[in-house]
Amino acid sequence: MSASEGFRSAGDPLGDTASAGAPAAGPAAACRGVGKTYRTAAEAVPALVDVTLTVPRARVTVVVGPSGSGKSSLLRLLACIDRPDTGEVSIAGERVDRLRARARRRLRRQQVAYLFQRPGENLLPYLDAVGQVRLAAQLRGAAVSPGQARALLERLGLGDRADHRPAQLSGGEQQRLAVACGVVGSPALVVADEPTAELDTAAAERVLAAVADLAGSGVGFVLSSHDPRVMAIADGFIRLDHGRVVPS
Ligand SMILES: Nc1ncnc2c1ncn2[C@@H]1O[C@H](COP(=O)(O)OP(=O)(O)OP(=O)(O)O)[C@@H](O)[C@H]1O
Ligand SMILES: [Mg+2]
């Protein structure tokens, strides 16, 4: 059985979904001719210009480029937080730019996870780690038992923190828990904007090891970073310069 088939198989710690057993096909996300301009009273700033790209499943894609090149803007479009002004954005084969607000929220909830830079912002303060993972799965329509949640936490080296609330976890442990919540329930895409920016070296390396491990299970990760340790786990790169994709 391939890793992506195992991802959705019954009893998998990443969650049993309605489509259990059916491996997802097609890219996690795609953009075609995407443009995004921020307009203020004084000026219009073109942040993304004619961006065409795909983000594959089961891979770690890293968005690189100088400060101001449009990395965060691209990630917010892929995470369905913002809309493009022009062009097409698809997640798991569905055109996000054409959806109305409610359908876009549903697609985002089921198919996309967005990790904030500050680990604590990804988590609810009153739930322990098992509860966070189970809630994240439930929001995606997947059933995850306490045992499955514990197995996933174990895989991320958090087995002995399963009953801890976020305030009782270190920053690196919080970010690994956020990664667990991101992948549980088999979304197509996990988006993380500079996920190691707030972590020390050891914590960053454990978070990145977790990302690399879980990408093999089928989800497409797209990360932005200036951090060479993030680049070291990349299966592919998207290079941006002044809002345009630079051919590699
Ligand atoms: N809300 C906004 N209003 C106006 N301009 C914005 C806004 N957000 C971003 N920009 C501008 O859009 C361009 C792209 O910004 P973006 O944040 O996507 O870059 P980035 O590659 O993530 O940079 P960094 O590496 O510094 O995080 C920049 O010129 C920025 O100043
Ligand atoms: Mg940025």
C-alpha cells in the first residue's frame, strides 16, 4: 500500500473520513494567472503578478524570495484567507475564487490548515492536546478516537504531553501540536508562513522533522521561509521576486 493510500485507511491515526480508502488525486492546490494588488488611499501595491503554479500532495513546497516579494500574500490566497483580484485559485481541484463566502469557508475548513508563526495562536487555551487534535478532525468532518489522537501525538514526539493544555507546552511542542491539528482529518493543504520564526534551533528541527514525516502521508505542505533548515526539507521550491514566479 502506498503512503497516500494509508493516509485515508480505516483506523489511521490521521482520521477516518467519509472517503476512507479512496486516495485523493490531483494537486493539493493550483494558481493560474493570479494577481493581487493592495490598494491604500495613497497607492496601489502589486503584491502578486500573473502567478501560475501547482502545489503537489505528499510533498513539502517552500516559497522563497526577498522580503516583500509576495510570499505571505501567496500563502494567504492558498489558505483561502484572501481572494485574488484576477486569476484562478484551486484547492483539491475546486475553484476557490468562484465560491461564495459560505462555500469558501466550508472548503477552507475541510481542506486547508493555516499555521500562524506564533505557535500559541494555532491552539485553544482550554483544551488538552488530545482534545485539540480531535476537535480539528471533527471540524473537517473526520472521526478520530482518543487512541488515534494519542497515536498521532506519539508520532510527533508528544506522547507524554497528550493531556497538557497549550500553556503547559513549550513553543516547539505547541507548534508540533499545531502540525498535528493541521494534518488530522486529511486536508489537501497545510500552509505555514515562516513556521520556525519564533522557535530556537532544536525546536525548529523537531517541527520540521514532523512536517517532513507527515508530508509522506499525503498532505501537501506549503511553507514560506528565509530559514536554511526549512529549505533543507523542501521537495520543491517556488521562487518569487517582485510578485512574480521566477522560473527555476
Ligand atoms: N495589507 C497590505 N496593504 C498594503 N500593502 C501590503 C499589504 N500586505 C502586503 N503588502 C505589500 O505587498 C508586498 C508583498 O508583501 P508580502 O507580505 O506578501 O511579502 P513577503 O514576501 O511575505 O515579505 P517578508 O519576507 O518580509 O514576510 C510588499 O510590497 C508589501 O509591502
Ligand atoms: Mg511574509
